[in-house]
Amino acid sequence: MRFVTVFSLFFLLIVSKLAAAETADITVYVAKEIVTMDKTRPTAKAVAVRDGRILSVGSMEQLEPWLKGQKYRVDRQFEKSVIFPGLIDAHLHPLLGALQLATTWITPESWTVDGVEVPATRSPEAYWSALKQALLQDKNSDSPIFITWGWSEPEHGPMTRSMLDKLNSDKPIMVWQRSTHEAVFNSAALAWMKLHEKDIKKELLGAVDYQQGRFWEAGFFEVAVPKLGPYLLSPTFIDSSFAKLNRYLQNNGITTVADMAFGTVNWDLEAANYQRNLVDAKVNYRTVLVPDVYKISLYKGGFDKSFKFVDDFMSQPSEVAQLVHGKRAKFFSDGAMFSQAMQMHEPGYIDGHHGEWITPPDEFLLLMRKYWNAGYRIHVHSNGDAGIDNTLDAMQTLQFETPRQRHPLVVEHYGYANERINRRVAELGAAVSANPYYLHLLADSYSHVGLGADRAARLVPLSLLVDRDVPVSLHSDFGMAPAAPLSLAWAAATRTSLSGEKKVPPRALSVDEALRAVTVDAAYILGLEQDIGSIEAGKKADFVILDKSPYRAGAKALKDLRIVTTVFEGQVRPYQ
């Protein structure tokens, strides 16, 4: 009897495998051209996909061995289009992006997001006029606080609590600075948050001006954000904006983003948001989680306890397509670029102000050491030359103590650097994920306010890294730049400022270098090069469908390429 049972089970197993083979679906997508970003086979005409992964790439004749005797279908919906690898934004915060989309935008540059046009507002008079109009429109809303994002002092002038009180003394108002690292509140907002000066820790008073209602860097993140978090992360406030963000990202051809500060506000609330708005919504892109380990240590019991919490979670693979775990950790060196809070070496700033450290320097290395020694890929927000040096100093110490292979640390943003720092990045074996829009949006104004023309012209000097074989990716850090990787590639491949002036030297990236920085090199920066970034056998079937090849379009036309749709792990996104 036992033999019969075992034999029956064996027979059923064989039959089930044969049945599965007979019903296994292979889809072959054909196109006018497939641009693979794989140097061993740069172009093709057909790609075969099974179970969300690529079987083979080539011509129909070359795919024949995979198709013979198998059940397959040929999908010709893209035969007049170009198939390109799914685009990667290697530093974007979906939660923060959704929060921004839930606010009123008054920005120094124009935007088009989810079909909504936002005009450029570039003078104090225009800013205050727009703010008064927005408050009138909000007058009958049931929201407990009015929030506007995009204020920038160089264009919009100063902002204080008393100035806001004169506008509206009853409605709580939050003016969110363009960098998102700073805010100014009116008196009603401070009362609504139950935020009192006596409750602010002494060590944070240097990042708070309570009388002016201004909170920046650590003062904003550690004092104001915990008060705002429960409301801002509630389904009522954020969920409809998450739907806007999801459409925006997918309409820009994105199939992978990295959240480079997961857990900044509240781990549980953020996880619940991602479950509702990414996983349950079945979005057609994945989010790579990179925890903000310093902020998490502040509310999860210190360095040791929080490390165990993060490590236990990140070491377990995710069970859903929309979220990616893994040993990655985020750190912060200096302050934000858009608020000129980055740490600069001499001669510093024109007006004599100083930058900020987000993580206290004496704690920066101590915490980083725990994650470095545990084999984590380290990502560090670093903007000014002094901020980047601070990051590289820590890397140099850790590499001496516990040597690791090249590129275990990624410098994030890379706002201002000179040749000495470029060389140092290469010699230490770091990698860089940069925001090329810093130069496009800021080079003109920072020539006059803050840095001077010589330093402003060499913001984000990426070609000097690429020439030294430093891996480089491009990111938006939305809304510091549009979450549109082809526009990021355009910015890096043209190096033009808002005025249209070319800021070269250093040279712009070539079209190939810029495209690699939003595909195959971006995948490498995230440690996902085995799965995404190019169209080749074994990788996930992530594609963006374009109206023409970006190589044929050229640098100036990259941002104008039409995106038809995306394919995420073999599933074609419905047309909208």
C-alpha cells in the first residue's frame, strides 16, 4: 500500500509538471526596435517573456528554440514603437511625493504634474498674491491646516510667523520651503500642533527660531514633523494624492524607485501607507526601501535596539512585487541644497551664513560603523563640498578598519564638488547618485546668491566622475526635480540653466552615459543589476514603450520623447 501511495504521488507530480509545461504562457513582444542597454546585444526586434522574466532577446528566428513545442503568443501592439528598459529613479520618496501633491504649490519654476499646470512664481509680490488667493480658495475647506509647498527665499523673499499672522490669524498655516527640510508656521499652526518653545530640546534650539515660527533641518524633522505626522499620514489626507503620484510615476515610464528615507516619520504609519497605496493598489512599479537609520534610532530605542529592528526587517525578502527589502541604509551628512543649508568649505557663502549638519558629526561615524560592518550598502545624503568630505572621511575610516569591495557607499545628491573631491570619490571606490536639476534650476540664482558664478557653474560635475569610472545614477528626489528620468537624462546631457545658458566645462554627459544613469547604472547603484536595468535574458520584464529611440532623438530631445506605456514584470499597464 505504501508503494502504491508513493508511486501515485510521483505519477501525479510528473503529470502536473507536464500539464504546467503545456499551459505555460510565453509572450513575445515585437517592436520597431528594442534598445536593450546591454552592450553585448544593443538592439533587437523581439523579446520573449515568461512568468514576468525575460527568456530571450533577438529576432523571431533567434527566439525559435525557446518557442518550439511551447504555448506562446506574439504581441504586436508595440510593433511601431521602441521598447526600452523600464526607467529607474534611484532616489525618490513616494510618501513625501504624495504629501507634496496634497498641498498647494507656489514654486519658483513651472511644473506639469498629473495634468495640472503650475506656473512659475519668481518675485515676492507674485508669491504673496498667489498665497492670498490660495488661502481664499481654501477658506471653506474642512482641512485643519493649510499647507503650501515651494517657498524659496531667493525668489520669494523672507518668510516669518508674524508675516503669516497678518494674512490669517485663525487658520493654521504651514509654508513648506522648496527643499522640504524647512517650514514656517503661523501662530495658529503652532497652537494646533501644541508645539511650545519650552518643550524643545536644548540641543535642537540651533535649528529652531520659535519666535519667527521657523523650523529647519533637525528642528523640522525632530520637532515639527512628529507633531504633523499622524495627520499628514492619515488616509483622509494622503491617499487621494498617492493615486496622483502613482499615475505621475507610471506616465513617466518609471518601473523602479528607491525610497531613500523610509521610516523618517513613523515606521508603522509609513508601512501602513505603502500597504494601502502601493501593494493593495497593485501599482506597476517597485519601491526599494532604504531606511533612515538615524531618525529610526531616535524613536526605536537608540543605535543598538534600532539596528536589530531594521536588520530583522530588511533581511527578510519581501513577498510582494511592489516592495524590495535588502541590506541598504540611509544616512544624512549636511543640509539641503535648495535652502542653502549644505556645508561649504571656504569661502563659504557670500552672505556669511553657515550650513547645517543633519546628523551630529560625533554620531555620524558611530552609527554608520554598525551598518558598514554588517555588510549594508550605505547611502549618504551629501550636498556641499564639506558635507561630501564628511561622508568620505567616514568611509575612509571604515574602509581602513574593515575593508570592503568597491562601491559599498553611495554619495546621494552630490550638489557641489571640485576636482579634488571627484578624485577622492574615485580613489576611495565610492559611487554617486546625483540630481542634475540642481544645476538646471539653481546655477543662475546661486551665481548671485550664495555661491558665486564660478562655483555655481560646476554644480553636479558628473562627467568628471564618469571619466574616472565612478558609477553614476540620476535621480529626482521628487519634487526637487520632476520624477521623469528622461528629463533628468536631458538635464545631465545638456547642462543648461533656467536661462538657457550652457554650464560647460565640465562637459555634459553623453546621451549613452545619461541613459545608462537611469537604467543599467541606476540598477547597479541600488544593488539590483541582476534583476533590472537592461533587457536581457533572466532579468525582470520591465519595459518603457517610447515613440522613438532616445539615441536617435539626441540630447536636446530626450525630455520630449513620448511615453506610450510601461510593462512591469511582464504585465502591460492599461492605457490611460
